[in-house]
Amino acid sequence: MTAGRRSYTRASEAERREDLILATLDCIAEFGIQGATVRQIATRAGVTGGLIRHYFAGKDQMLQEAYRKVMTGMTEIAIQAAAEGDTARARLQRFVVANVTPPVTDPRTLSLWAAFISHIQTDPSFAAIHRENYLAFLAALEGLLSDYFQEEGRELGQTECRGFAISLSALVDGLWLEGTLAADMFSDRALADHALSSVEALLRLEPGVLSSASIAGDRP
């Protein structure tokens, strides 16, 4: 959590807006959504309430952008990790592992997610952000799966690919939650290994195809 005031010296408009979103997340992490007032956010950011109104219509819009920041941040980390793989197999492996290891499995991120999640059922704006991120996550998974099976010499139909992506998303979400809530129950590699072996079972792959290889990527 970031303490004190943020500096805006010679910051661009985009940087100032980003810093206000980060200050919003800091306050939510410390005080909860109801306790994170515009005044507290302004104080944390080191600005006046008037400057906040220049960038956001009100607290609701700030909360929406903060929620988007949390959700897209986790997805982007996994996508960036996948991009480092040399093969389609390595990219799929890296994507799965990134979703169940730090920094994605982070207690602060979980607390922020939990603070926002109740708004999805009651606020259409939050529901739209959730849907947007979920579809982006599925699209990333579908691309990785399609590339992997093509690399293996098997064409994956669109319906089958979407079905696998939905199931894998649910699997990853569950392990992410457990890995964050009960991190002390797993060794450094245990949760990642379990995730990969579960993916193998779900995709009906030979055991060890993903889980026996190093995270570096190429086939042993």
C-alpha cells in the first residue's frame, strides 16, 4: 500500500489520471469502498477535489476505472508471461502458471477484487467491465489453445475451443482464489504443477505434456 502523497510535477494528463486511479485503489485497500471518500483519495494523491472532478465525473466513475485497472492488470501479466514462450506449448504453459503464481496471486489484489465483486450484480457499469475483461481473458485462452493444438497437428473447432477456454478459465479462477487465500499451504511450485496437470486432464492430453516441462518452455 502506498502511503503519503503522490507527486504530480510535470506529469501528463494521462499520468495524472493513472495516479488518481492508483490512489483510489490505495484507499479502497485501506478503508474499503465505502470508506474510500473522494477527500481521502485527493489527500492520498496530493491534489484538490477540484482536480479530481477534472478527470472523473464522480466517485462512481473513479471506482469503475479502479476496478478495470485491477482486472486488466491480472490479465495483462498472464498475457505478457505467455509472450515469452518460444513455442505454442510454452506459451500456454506460461499463461496458466502466471495466473496461479505471484504477482497475480497477491493478497492485496484479492482484497480489491473482493471489494468490487458485489457491485457486478447491482451496477451495470461494473457488470460491463467484468464482461469486457472476461471476454478478453477467454479470447487470450482461445488463441493459445488454437495455436497449441495446431502445433500438435490437430485443428480445434471454434465451439470446442470456446468450451475449453471457459472450463480453463473456471479452473484457473478457482486455483487463483485458493492460492491467494491459502498461500502457506502450497510450496513455491506446487500450485503451478497442480494447475498444469489439471489442464492436461481437462484438455485430455497425455500426463506430463505440460507439467513435466520446465517453465522455460521447449520440449524436453
